[in-house]
Amino acid sequence: MSVDFTEEEQGRYDRQIRLWGIEAQQRMRNATILVVQLRGTATEAIKNIVLAGIGKLIIVDGEEVTEEDLGAGFFFRDEDVGKKRVEAAKARIESLNPLVMVETVPTFDVLGEQSFESTIKDVDLVCVTDWVRDDLIRMNDVCRRAHKPFYSGGTYGLLGYIFCDLLDHDYISPDRSASKDNQKAVKVTATYPSLKDALRHRWNALTRRQTKELNPSCVFTLLALWQYQFVHGTLPKQPTDTVTLQSIADSLLSDAGVNKQVLTAIPSDLIESISTTAAHEFSPVCAIVGGMLGQDILKTLAAREPPIANFFAFDGNTGSGTVCRMNMP
């Protein structure tokens, strides 16, 4: 594998090459990333991976820019309202790093049952943002059959999440068994489950303290939003949706065997706030979740640090996030 960088690349990526090494930077330069849906979460993730120097970015989005997109979508301007999102954003994304090739697909048709497999044939990693659960499961399954690492992420008002299925992922980690005077790194392999299998995770093996640290209120509110979306075809938007969302969340909580000493029901104030805000994007939440998503994609490409394993939940009410190993060894 050639590791010859142009003078421009060496200047632009000097800090990263010194941080991660030239081979890691080469892996990034060779990578083609597919990102689905250009909303707030994807905007932040794209900024990070383009500035870091991936080889090619393909963005799929069939929607037009709306006034609501102007809040968290910093690739858009007032005059872009009514234009296709990908067409409005393309030149501004390219200006971040002219060394990255940017390709846009202004339709969601390529995500269908027949065409998604061919869509991902020549990409190295797939990232689907702000999408419905069952389609995420379907696309994840297609990615697994094609041996493509898969990320999904999104925000719902003040809540956000990142999920990744990296198949069998190799990365370099410090050897904890080595003495302080003889530090060395070893290759580690982490085995990831599919989203379908991760959602079957049982919590009853965790201690009270372990359960509390994972903030199950946030996790199960996110999972309840997915289920609400599946049943009703939309996210909750009215205070009157609170009862339904509460029922779904509490049922999922009980079925998963969460320690009852920690939580028997999702706090009603959290459900009430999410019932009216889930359909909206908040720039600070998108910045945090999308920023972490982009950085984790780079970790996966560089293979120098452990990526998320495997479900990250962010609670904007407290400004904190937790990583849950959902059905992962």
C-alpha cells in the first residue's frame, strides 16, 4: 500500500499524521463513506470526517431544505429553502477540504430493498442518520451481508443516540498486562452484534450500581420513540401523546428486565418534555451527538482506539452520555 502523500496533504494533515500515524491517515484517505440524510446530526459528523481527510463522501438525501433545517444545518442559507438539501450543501462541504471528493444522490430511492445492496457495494462504511428503526435494521442487515461497518445516529429534541455494528473490528490497544517500564500495544478484536440482536439485550445481569450508571431512563425513552414511530408513523408532537409514549417506555423497561430497585417507570417529566420536543432539532444536541459520531467513524477507520461499544445515549437534560454494551460480549 502506497503511503506517499502530496505536499498539500502533508501540510493539511500534519497534526493527524503525528497523532495517529501515517498508516491510519492512509486508511482515512482511501475510505469512501456513505451518509444517509443531511440533517443536524449528519452535518456535524460530515464536518469532522471531511476535515480529517477521508477519500470520498457520498451523501444520500431526497428532501428539500426547509426553514427548520436552517437551525442545525449550518451548510444551508436562507436562499436555499426549497432546494434539494444535497445540492444546496455540496459546494460548502467541498470548501471544507478540497482534497475530499463529494458525491450527492438527491433521492432516497437508492435505499430501497433492491438497490441498497448495489448502493453500498463500493463504499467502506455506511452511516444512516435520523431514520426509523425497522429500516435501520434492514439496512444494517444488508451491510452485514456485504461486510460493511454500519453506524446510525440521530437526535430527538434533547435526546440523542449513536449505534454501531462494526462486525469483527480490529484495533490497537495498550497492553494492560505489560509493566510500566515496558509499555507496548497489542491488536484487539471486538465482535459487534447487529441492531436487531442488540435490541434484544436483557438488563437483568447488571447490578444496581451498573444499571444506574447507564441511565436507563434515557435509553428506554429513545427506544420508546422508535416504537412510537413504528406504530403511529410519526414522532409524538403533542402533550396528549404523553400517555401513549409513557406506556410504551414502561413496557419496554419491564420486558428488558431492568433492575426494579433502580427504575420501575420512566420519569413522567422526561416523557412529557420529549412528547413535545422529539420532532425538533436543537443545535447543541446535534453538535454533541454528530461530533461524537464523526469522531467515532474516524476511530474505526484509524483502528488506533476502541470505538463505541455499541450504543451511546445522550441526555441533553443533564448534559451527560452513557455507553451501553447491548448484547455485546
